[in-house]
Amino acid sequence: MVELSPEQMQALERLFAAGFRPMAIPPYESALCVRRGACAVVLSAVPGRGLKLLAPPSYIVAGNLSVRLKRGAGEVFI
């Protein structure tokens, strides 16, 4: 597990204060996954800097991150 800097911890505390909660999402067990409602984001600690997105924010479908696809004239999440 990566040790977080005080700045990274403060960023996570701000996310928690905004209603985000940690969660485990296979295959991202070693990443920082947080969710709020039906949405989630996968973050990674950048040594000496902050946090970065590993995957775009997405909906949770059946306990997993969904993928946005174009279908016809619209978009769907699977």
C-alpha cells in the first residue's frame, strides 16, 4: 500500500467531507476508489504531488465500474 503525503490525505478528507466513501473495485484493489451514490472514480497517488485519475468517473453497475459506449444516436453504460 502506498503511503500518502499530508497533502494527499487532505485531498481525501475533502472528498470524504463532500460525501465520497472508499470502496474496493476489482481489479483496482491497489488504487484509491471512492464513490458517491451510484458514481465512482479511481485515483492514484502521485509521489510528491497529489492524486490523479486512473479511470474516468463512471457509474457503478452491479458493483463494478461501467463503461460508456455509443449506441445509435445515444450513449449507454454497461
